Amino acid sequence: MRKKFLEAVIIGSSKIAQIHYNYIRQNNIKKFYFVGRNKKKIDQFIKKNKIYNASFLDKKYLNNSSRIISICNKTDFHQDYLNYIKHTNQLIIIEKPLISVKIFNGNYLNKIKSYYKKFSKLAVVYPMLYLAKSYKSFIKNRKIKKIKIYYFTKGNHSFDDIYIDLLPHCLIFFKELCRLKKKKIGPLININKQISKFNNNIQLTFQNIKLDIFLKEKYKGKNSKFYFTVNKSKYFRKTHLVNGNFKNFIKFQDKLFEIDNPMRQFFFHTFNNLNKKKYFIDNRKLSIWLSKMTFKIFNN
């Protein structure tokens, strides 16, 4: 095993790890290895999800040469693997956020920059970039004054940890939507937040626009819920199971419009831009902006 080339390594055994596997295998990758602290849990995950071309991999073999390493474990442990991996020329895909600003506090920015310097092909997963693009043509407002984002999930985080889990989705979506509509955000002027065990409400006042975010975990609805308003117009994201596959839709004015899956778009663009330095530079800029916003909100 020491000298064996590993095509694809996925760290974690959650639902998101299965999603990463499904999209990575579409890029002519035949063999997968899953890393986790519990071999039995990994074996059960592989069997349950009928992943026939995969096996458990001990962490000590992570430094074999590989084509891609995908990190899908808890955010609090991202840095452990980023520090451990020695080969720096393979593609590293990692779930958002890159690291927890809660753990690194004032040193978070140096850590983020060091990881992007260490790995030349490091891409944090930002599917909300592509979801925002899908909404662009539906938003006719010329003067955007206020955006509200509602994101409710069945997650188990509570209090401040909800920020770490859900805030990146909302902030990336907001930033990209404003960029697409040529709306300047300006500096962050004021932060107001209300926190309860499973609900976080945040009001952000930027120089040129206001953003309200409503986050909920332990949501009791059938599926997670994401929708937003621009001024007074309301837009929903809907998912439906069609012939065994999840289809994505925009619901606007009581009509459904099918859109591409944002996660599929992320993986497609990442593999198509492997040799384009700008793609990874842009990803780095997003991670730095996101971490600065999260740090300010978290410590307000």
C-alpha cells in the first residue's frame, strides 16, 4: 500500500460524503478509498450505499500519491487532515467552511492563507455560487435595497455552532447574487443578532444594502427549506424526487422552473478548471471574504 497510487480518497462517511462520491465518480475515476476513525462504520457506509468500487483506508496511507482527496468530515477536524497531508499537487476538495473561525479565533486568516499556499489546487465547496446564477434571470428589481434569506435544516447544531454550519451558504449566495445583479455591497456597518438554541436571526447592515438571515436547525418540516426575498419579491428553492433522482426547481409566482443541481455544477467546473490557476485564486478570495464576515458576526 505504501507505494500504491490512490485514485480518489474521501474523508468521512456522512450523506455529504456520498454526494461527493456520486459526483467525483462521474470524472472517470474507478477506485475510491474512504478514511474514518471507525473502520466498521466506513464498511457499513460503503455497504449501505452500494458503493462497490471502494474500501476503507487507514489515515496513515493518506500520504500516498493520489489524484483527489475530498474532505467531508466535521469542520472542527478539517485542519487535522490539512496539516497531515504532505503531497500538495493533487486536487483537494473540502466542504465549507475551510476551517472553524471559532477554533482559530484571531489566527484564522493566517491559517486559511497557509492552506491555499500549501495546496495549489485547493477548492472549498461553494454550490451557492451556482444556485445564485440560476436565480439571476428571475430577479427583475433594478434597485435592490434589502435581501432576506431563510435557511431551515434538520441539522443537530445549536447556538453559535449554527453560524459555523449554515452561515457560509447564505453569505456566499448573497455575495454572488449581488455581484450578478451589479449591486455594490460596501463595508459592513452594523450587526444585530438574536440567538436561541436552534434559531439564529441576524441583521446585517452594509453600506449599500441590508441583509437579514434566518437560520434554523432541528427543523420539523419534511425537507430542508431555503428561500429568500429581494425587496418584496419571494423566491423558493424546491427539490423533488423524480425517477430516483433529485431534481432542483425555482418556485416563483406559483410556477416551478427546473434548474441544474448546484453541487453537480460545482464539481463539473472544478474538474474542468484543474489547470486554470485563476479558478483556485477566486476560491481563495471567497474563503477569505467569508471567514472575515463569519468572524465579525461570530464575535459581535
